[in-house]
Amino acid sequence: MQKLQGVGVSLGIAVGRAKVLNRQPLQVASRSIDASDVSSELVRFRSALEHIGNDISRLLDSFSFGKNERDILDTHRLILQDPELIKSVERMVRDDLICLEHAVSRHFQKAAKLFDEMEDDYMAQRIADYREINQRLLRHLQGNEQKIELDTDTILVVDEIPVSLLMKLSRDKLRGIVTDKGSRTSHAAIVARSLGLPVVVGLRDVITEVEDNAHCILDGQSGQLIINPDSHTSDVYEQLLSNQEQHREDLLKLVEQETATADGTRIHLRLNIELPEEMDHVLHLSEDGVGLFRTEFLFMDRSSLPTEEEQYIIYREVAEKLLPAPLVIRTVDIGGDKLSNLLNIEPEKNPALGCRGIRLSLEHPDLFRTQIMAILRAAVTGNIRVMLPLISCVEQVQRSRKLIRTCEQELAQRGREFRRNVPLGVMIETPAAAMISSVLATECDFFSIGTNDLIQYTLAVDRASDTVADQFDPYHPAVLHLITLTVQNARKHNLPVSICGEMAAESDFIPFLIGLGLHDLSVSPGIYLTAKENIMRVQSSDIVDLVLDVLDAECSAEVKQRIRDWHKASRKSR
């Protein structure tokens, strides 16, 4: 028996046989071509771009991916559509008379070097996406596209797994993934978590340590890979695996129960959704409605912006299905980099800090008005609320309200049926918004705290960057104090406040959040029942001291220890 230690980035236990995949980067030799070959090389290039673009579209159409997974695939598609890529490769083929493979390789090497030299972490971490598209293009051009057949109960062992390959693997046969490289925020880890697959990363030289078809146990909690376990270890993990399956069955029994703490405090547990197709799942799980309906899907991968009528039909259908529960629609939270082809704007070097969210909507008021008018019309037959993303100053809310009043006037002039005074909320996801939340509370009807971006902007940590992933820290006292300040200011103004980031579903934080007075949580469907289970374990009377202890802590380690100590004491008292 051999144990290898890595980092668990997606929880769960997997037992199966190793499939060792050694995906060495393709080597491309420099080769000159004749002028007569240029035309056929360019045709081959365009055909390769189209082939891989269509492959990405098929993936998006085949599965209901969440926002993170769709963003990854959308990024890959944007790289393929980059005019600079096409211009650069075609110029090298035409002017330098080098073969297509060499031109593609040279372009991506130059791009990777450029990003690597940038001080901007957001741009630097795009190297992984460029590397993957480079390899996909080269494999297609060389006729070397790898197809993997999995046996039942497979644990994939690989140096680094491309996202596109992971998304294609059989979900029925794949049980877990082990990699040499990667981090919690790597694209492969994000996708694997969405698929419910245990993942351990950072196992150096694992592909040389594990033999193909070896019996393995993968523990996503401890970050261990156990190779050829002895009988005792196998028995222990078989029992743990059985317990894991039983727990999943037990969670399903919670669907019919009201969401409340152990001593009866009612908690509204809503769902975050990406697509209308998720509504059947929502109706099965929750009676509390949708706390965050992301509308970005309407604007992605199009040759024109969505019309008012198109948006109205979707919003109305979703809202009608939810009645009488609410539907909170977030206006488009997207950067100009994703809509540059539709809005005729230049891509930005750092979209996360650029013209995105409410900034984009106010910069392009026609886009905003079209979406608002569709929402106001749909609100006639649904319990709809509007939420503005990435607010950082009160003027943005005031300008938005003014535009909404303009939309009401225009709809009235057109003789359209619509609802006036639809509740308007703001997302608290920047430190600026949290700090002025007392003022914002006088300008809106509700708050929703988006912890994912709040952590990112508070700590200046790009949550998609492998290099600083360990510094994306929800336990940081600054983050917890900003959340507390927001809740306190909302309470002063009798303003409803909810929380819709990942913290809302984490067992460590649920008692703390409820203790602050946050009784409205919104989570993704995949972790809804786990969040519900954690809520139902909380004794409201026990959490006052927890809140005081946590807010008195001076560092993340102290916060974490105090939360863990509280959970340990709470379990003993039950």
C-alpha cells in the first residue's frame, strides 16, 4: 500500500481503477511551405477554428452547465474568435511561408509570454486557457485528437486535464480525478465540483507513481490518493463510501420539510439559477423561490443583442412557474470583453475591474432599457424583483431608478401592460457598497450580499488565479466585518437583506450568518440540500456567542479556530 498526499479541492470519496493519462504537449517542427500552398493552409486553419468552435457549442448544448463552467467555455470560444489570432496566423503563413502548425504555435507562445510578463494576475492566468486552445488546434491539425475510453469506476490520473476533455468524459464511469498540477480555483477543479467528482491536485509526478489499472482510493477530504490499499483500509473506505451514499439518500428526505433552525426559526432558502431549464429542479427543491436569476446567458454567443420580446417571454415563463414565490432577476452582469463584438467596444486589459455589471448597463442605456422593459412587463404576472450588480456608489442606483422611470413612461405611451414600482435591490459585492450601505439603503428596496466578489475585491485576490488561490479567504476578518456592517445598516432602515455567495452554503458560516440576522440565503441547486441540512442543525439560542467571538478575532486563523471550536461544542451538546 502506498499513500500520496496532495490537496483536496472537491470533496468526496472514490474507489476504482486508475486510468493513467500521459498527455505530453505536442511538438511542432518548423517547416517551410511554397507560395502555392498558402491558400490550402488558410482553408485548413479556418476549418480547424470552425471545428473546435462547433465542438464547444455542442458541449454547451448537451449539458446544463453553471455560470463558472459556461464562462470557461465562453473564454475558449472568444480566444478562437480573436481577430488578432486569425490575423497573426494568416500573416505568418502568407508572408513568412511557414506551415500552419508552426504559425499557430508561434502565435500562442507569443501570447503566453505577453500575459506572463503582465503584472495583472487576471490576464496572466489566462495562459492556461491559451495553452489549452493551442493544444486543441494542434491536435486537430495533426489528426491527433485524443479519445479516451473509460472502464466502469475509473479514477483518472493525469498531469493536467484540459477542461474540454473533462466535460466530454463519461459521467457514469468516471469516479474521481488526480492531477500533478492545479488548485482549488483551476478550471478542472471548478468543473469537477459541479459534476460532484472528488478531486485531489498537487500530487507531484503522480503519473509515474501510479500504474495503469491499479486499485486506488481517492479521498477528497484529506487530499490523499491510496494506491493498492490493504484489506483493512479498503474495508474502512468501503464503509465511508456507503455512508456517503446513505447521506445522499437522507438529504433527499429533507425536500418535503420546512427550512428552519432546530428551534424553529424560519429561514428562506432560495436558489441561484443560470438557465430557465433549471426551473424543474427549483420547483422540486424549494418553495422559497429564486434569490438570483443570472441573465448573462441571454447575451452570450450571439450575433445580435436579445430583443425586449425575447427577454419578456423568458422572464414571464420563469416567474409564472414560481408563483407566489419571488424571482429576483439580476440585470446583466457581464463585462465589455464578452460583448465587444455586439457593442463595438475595445476589450479591456482587466475586465474584472472594468466596464462590467451596472457600469456596462449605464454606459449602454439602450441595452439596459430593453432589459428593464422586458422585466416590468413580465412582473404583471409574476412576483419579480430587480437586482443591480457591482454597485459602488449611490449615483449608480439613482441613475438606474431614473432610467426605470423612463421605461415605465415609454411602456405607458406604447399601451403595454406593465407593473410599476417593481422592488429594486442592489448587490453588495464591493467594499465601497458595504461601507456606504446605510446611504444605499435609502435608495433601494433590498440588499443581496454577493460574497464571492466581495471577498475578491476586499482582498484584491483574483478568485480565478491559481497563483493567489490560497489567499481567497472567506475567513478574513475584513470580509466578515463588511458583511456585518451591511446587515446592521439594512436593519437600521428595515431593509430586507439576503446573501447569495458560496458562503451562504458552507457549514462553517451558516450559524454565523443566521446569528447576524441573515434569514434569507440563496445557493446553487447542487448544494441546496446540504445547506438545508446545516440550517436545520442550528440552535438559534447558541449562536449569539459565536458571532461575538468571530467578530473579535484578529486574523483568519483565529476566526477559523473559533468557528471550529463552536461547532465541536455544539455537536457535544446535541
